[in-house]
Amino acid sequence: MPETQTTLTYDCPRCGAALSFNSDSQKWDCAFCGGSFTAEEMEEILRQQQAAQVDDPLEQCEGAGEDHAKEVTVYTCPSCGAQILTDQNTTATFCVFCHNPAVIAGRLEGAFRPAYVLPFVLKKEHALQALEKLCKKKPLLPRDFTSTHHIEKLSGLYAPFWLFDCQVDASLSARAERITSWSDSSYRYTKTDVYQIERAGEISFGHLPADGSKGLDDSMMQALEPFNFGQIKPFSMAYLSGYLAERYDESARDLAARVHQRIESTSRMLLRDTVAGYTNVSPGSCSVSVRSERADYAMLPVWILNTKYKGETYHLAMNGQTGKMVGRLPMSKGRLAAWFGGVSGVLFAVSMLIGGLIK
């Protein structure tokens, strides 16, 4: 039996045109009549639409094999009636024909309904500006990159994340040395005091994010941190209007090992930072025990940018709240060689000066 779900567009109660979330005003705007609506008003609009809406079935694509049918679905755009293909994890998208935003509501029910959403603050223009600033900070970037690269994709994505809250008991053993030296008219003395250091404490981690999508690069998503979770909101599908969104395909249990590894390394660093006033410190054993933990499912704002240069695609991402951009850009072999040549020349001159060859 094909799964039956519903696609939603949020229609302006004044003129019936589609509403989209405005990250500047944190309201939902109608581009047709100029109407603007708050979160509370959107909840009422949603209730009225759901009461009057006739369900549009999401049918599995047939003729592509059973396995493929599980990965691709087709929905009917409620605005123009076009048939649109999506993968199984897409929860918000656009109609490629009428460009109206649509939320696939049935994919955000039960275990797939997020607890929280962190709304977008920055727009597409900010992502383009962030790329420009990033390029200016890359001295080894090819000179023609900014004028010849072609942006293939720039999409605002609500990415699925798990936010872990953990209580941890941690302990650290270390060997430390405090070295003092002095001299008199005849000798120079060195005294080395050796200490066995023990540290232990309770550490709380709140809203430690881990992305729940196999399609997203884990290291890139972590590099986008920090997020300001003081602006987090209880989840409402209305926030997804105007953006792409994916539901998770990695559960909190799937991510537990990765999160625990991060907790352990962070706990070790925090305890190590309490050991001060010594000449040398050699960390020994570290024990970290997670006493309690919970994970909440949340949607976080990410701008995904793919750009093509000389046949190769480069992937970047920007935090849709703070503007922090991460990713890989090309490197000019010529500029790299010139840089190494300059550094080598300086080092050679310094070595000659030290050796007394330059007078």
C-alpha cells in the first residue's frame, strides 16, 4: 500500500498566495499583497487550512523496482497540480513549476517530528557575501576564481540534528614538573619538583549538536558551530516554508558513539586546563563516564553552497544564524610555489646571517 501523506503550502488569508518565512522580521510574508504574519497568527492559519484541506496522496513511484520505490516518492503540488519527485527524507521543498514552497507534513509525524527549530536569520545574499569574504582571506586562491567560478547550488536547508544533554563524571591523572634554576659564582643549579596530579569533576553538556543526515559531511557540520540556542523555538512546520528541509536518517542511538568520543575529548581538555603553574605537564589516564543523557531532535539552519571551477565542484556551508562559512576552495599551484619560494628565500637569508656569512 502506498503511504498517504499531505503537502502543505501556507496560503495568505488575504489573497491566497503562498507565504514564506522572512528571516529578517522573523515573520511570514506574502510577496503578492504585502501581508505579514506572526508565529501565533501562522498557527491559526495552519489550523484553518488543515480543517479545510483535502489530502493529496503521496504515492510511491512504480515501475522502478521495489527498492527504488522506497527511496523516491511523488507528490502533487497543492498550488498548480504538478507531480514533483522527492527522496524519502525530504520534508520541505519547492515546486519546480510554480515555485511555491511546500511542506510534506506526513514525514514530520511521530518519531520524525522535531522538538525544536532554530529559525534562519541570514538570507541568500549573506551567503554570497560570506563566500566573497572567505575568498579574500585565501591568499593561495587562483586569481581568476572569483570571476570564473559558477555557483551550481545555493539552498537554505533545515538540517536534521540531535541535541544531546549529558551529565558526565570525569577524572584525569597527570605527571607535572616544576623546574627552578639559580646560580652562584661557581655553579648553576636546577631543581625539578615532580607532582602527581589528580583532577575529577562533574561536567554538564547542553544542546551538544550532532547532524542526523548521512548525506551531510559531519566534520563540516561540526565546523559550523557554535549555534546560539537561546533563539531556539518549539517546532512548527510554518518555519520550514520557503526553505528545503530533510528529516533524519541517523538516530540518536546511531550517533551516540561519535558524541561520546567528542564528550570524552572535551572533558579531558577541560580537566587539563585546570592544571596550571607547572613547567611541564604529561597527561596520563582519563576516565569519562556518562551518567545521564537525552537527545532532542531539532532542525538547524544551514546554507548549502556548491560552486564549480574548471570542472571540479567545491562544497561549502554557512551557518544560517551566525554567518560562519566553512568548506574547501581551490589552491593555485603557481601562487603556492611562489609562496614557498619566498619563505625559502627568507629562511636561507636568516641562516646565512646566523652563520656569519652575511656581514
